[in-house]
Amino acid sequence: MPPILKATSVLAAVAALSWGLAGQAAAEEVAQATLYGDMSAVTQTMLDHAGHDGNNFLMTNGNYSQTRFYPNRQINTMNVKHLHPAWIFQTEVKDTMETTPLVVNGVMYVTTAFDHVYALNARTGEELWHYKHKLGPISIYCCGPNNRGVAAYEDMVYLATLDSKLVALNAKTGKVAWQSDIADPELGYSETMAPTAVNGKILVGTNGGEYGIRGFVKAFDAATGKLLWTFNTTPENSVGVWATKDASGQDLHRDIAAEKAALAKGGDPYKTLGGGVWQNPAVDLKANRIYFVVGNPSPDLDGSNRPGDNLYTDSLVSVDLDTGKYACHFQYVPHDVWDVDSVSPAVLVDALDNDGKLVPAVLHGGKTGFVYVNDRRDCHLIRVSEAMVPQENMYALPTHGVGTRMLPGANGGVEWSPMTVDPALSLAYAINLHQPMHYSVKEAAYPAGKLWLGGAFSVIPTEQQWGNVTAVDYNTGRIRWQVKTAQPMIGGIMATAGGLVFTGEGNGLFKAYDSQTGSQLWQFQAGAGVNAPPAAYSVDGKEYIVVGAGGNAQLDYKRGNAIISFTLN
């Protein structure tokens, strides 16, 4: 036999042996994955250790740090090509889907548009119970009737609704235990976010930045639904420092003299300034603080009647977990008139500062196309990443008529889509949109609970739209790799210890990439837009990847009603 073939045979044998040993180790890892508590209820200890629990997926973004990193490697770069559907569950609602499945001891909880909740057998997809929230006569919402999932705590799961209610459901039966009002939907408040459960509290923010609301984060008692504290995201002094540049140093083209004159005439606009909180806060248990990002000021495009920096819109904010007392903030885009607000959830990591020292940090993927790295202790900015999408006329002011061309546009960069992190590689992974828009402005008085854009932003039909998956080294801000996609990306992404990242597209493709190189290793056609964040779990020693395929209202991707769980055999 020629030497080259002999060498090939030996290498193949070694590879097969390595694969076998790796598969055996992975199987043992799943079988022995740590369980915290007796699993009869979701204890605080379980939630504290969620990032190391490969059997369950206990929070919308995997753990309190919101890294969306799944710690098992039974499914890995060598065998992901064999991934196939284990089961498919079809919900009653065929509409936009943004839910992240939660998995607790073999039971999966998913939500749909218009606030349905399902409990499923995570091994088979069999329905265990189904709750349909009866929406009130008033429900006003932006960007689709979405729901991003539930929170699980003790023996209940918690749902925030489009008519601005917080509902506690018995986790075993789906029956309502209690219901509390979050805010008045007639004033433009609504909920699409998943709540967060921590230390006996249920945390929830609010939608409504397009309706002249006053944004907030609230904490409710998990057992009774009693309101414990409120942090208003637009303080009574919202003016700030009259900043003229964004976090990356780009000119915002503000007319400070005109703004100061408007302030003298009309006063501080904090009561109708917007500042919704669309996504879960990250929780730093050691510091006893939470970190969240705040959305756009209201009205979106007309800044003439909201002078000042419009604190704390377009900002990272940290408050005390027990009291809601302000700790620190950093504003990415002061006086935003482009709707490039902060939406994608904050992610906690340890990162190198500019002196090369490892510090507690927080990441945010912006609609500007940057990944921002801030110091967790005082919120100051450490670095801004390389731009993940083209930036042209970034802060050109909206004009009357046809309007001004700008990109990346109001949908992103990184829209609401949660990022993920592989801490061993010091990489953050984001999905992005490139969608050039025209911005026009039209002055309008506060309409009391109705849409208040102060103009319009519209996609330019003659220009190409696309998306990408990007890996950013958060210790340097450099882009490690990037894969372009045919359509703008919206939904979410998840990294695993198996060396993979999973994410879906509006064309129905659900894909796995090599987390180190960006090479595509697998794909599946789901039949509707895969625009929900994936999750992962294990049952009886077998690992599964799960995702919703229901399309997206905001980008009008094909609707569906499927929850699809994948496994190897």
C-alpha cells in the first residue's frame, strides 16, 4: 500500500478513536450534568447556577449574565451534520414568534403572539397544558403582537402581556395564581418582554417608547404580585450635559442654542419622554445590581419638543436589585432623532480594560452596529468595537418631505436580537441588519396614548438589504469573523461548549456555525422565518437544540407556528 494511503488510514483511525472518545465523554457529561435542588420547583439556587446547568434552560438568555452560552458539548462541530428534528409542535397561533423556550426538569414553556403559554414535554413535544390570556379592550403595541417568553420561579411561571399585566401561572397546571397591573395600556404601555425572576422578585420593564410614555423597570413580589419598587428611566432632570457627540465620537449635529430655548419655553419633557425597556436586565448577584438598556426617546424623530440629552434614553443603566436605586449609567446616543436606540440585552463578562487589566464588564450590541464594552462598576465606556455594518450619513438630521438617507437605519445593526458569548474564546456573537432608510420629520403634539413618531422612517426600496453573523473579540473590539446573509437578521443567537453557534434567518433556514471560524456546518429549512432565539437542554442524557419558527412582524418574514426540537439520534 502506498505510504500516503497508509498515513491517511492511520489518521482516519486516530480521528475515529478521538471522535468516539469525545462522544463518550460528551454523553457522560450530559448524564452527569449538575442538578441544583430537588427539581420540584425552580429554586433561587438553581437560577444562581443556571449557566452551568446543561439539563435545563432556566432563563430567557440562559443565565443572569445573559451570555446565552450552553455548557454541554454532546452536539459539537464533528457531529452537528447529523442533527435532525426530534419533534415539532404546532401552536394554535400562526403569527410572529420571538419566544425563547424555557426548560425545567423535562418540561418546556413557550409563548406565542397574543400571549398564549404552552407547557410541553421537552422529550416528545406533547402538550401538557395551554393558557390563553384574555386581552383587555385596550392593547396598543409597537412592532408586532410578540411575546418573548416566561420566567420560572418556585412553582410558578410568569407572563407579561400586551395589555400590560403580569400574570402568575401554576407551573404544573397553567391556572392563574394572581394577576397584577403593570401600567395603563390606554396611555400606550404594553409588554412583549419576558420577565426576570430573582431573589423573590419578578422584574419587568415596559414597551411604549413610540407612544409618549414614561419608561420604567418595576419589581413585583413573586408570591403575591405586590409592587416593590419602580425605577423611572426618564428622570425629572432629563437634560444631561448637552453632549454633541455619540459614544464613538461622531458628531450628532445638535443645535444646542435652539434646544436651550425650547427648554426655557416648555420645561423638561420627562413625563412623556419614552425610554421603554424592551429586554431582560442582566443580574450581577455579587454586586447586587441589575444592568439594562433603555430605548428611544419620544417622539422618535422630532427632537424639537424634547430638548436636552433625554436621559436615560439610548443608555446602559444600572440600579440596586433590592431598592431600584440608581447606581450608574452611560448614554450611547444623546438626543436620539434616528431611532438607533438600545434594545438588545446587556451581557455580563469579564473583559480587558485599556490597561490590559481584567475587569467586570457589560456588553451591548447597538442598532448603530457597534458592540459597546462598559465597566460594570461605574458604567464608563471601555471601548467600541469595529462597525459590524456600513455606517453612512449616520447622524444626518431628518428633514421634511422625502427625508434624509441614513444607514444602518432604525432597525439595526443589532435590533432587539440577544447576543451570545463564548467566554473561552472572549468572543461575542451578534446578528445584524443592513437596511438603508429615509428619515423625514413632522412636528406633532403629544397624542395621549397614540403613536407618536414625529415623522417617519422608510426603507429605501432601490437599495440592497442584507444581514450578517459577526464574532467580535470584546477584549480588543476587533471583528474575528463575519458571515453575510441574504436577508436582514433578527431573532437571536446561542453559543455552545460544542464549538457551535446557532441562529436562524427570515427565509426559514436555521444554521449552525463553527464558533471559532464562522464556517457553516449545518442547516435546516423550517418552513417559516426562524426569528426567535434558540435554546438548548438535555433529557435522559440526550442533548437537544430548540427554536421557534413563526416569522417576524417587524420585517414581515413568513409566518408559522412551529416549535422545533433537534437532536442527533
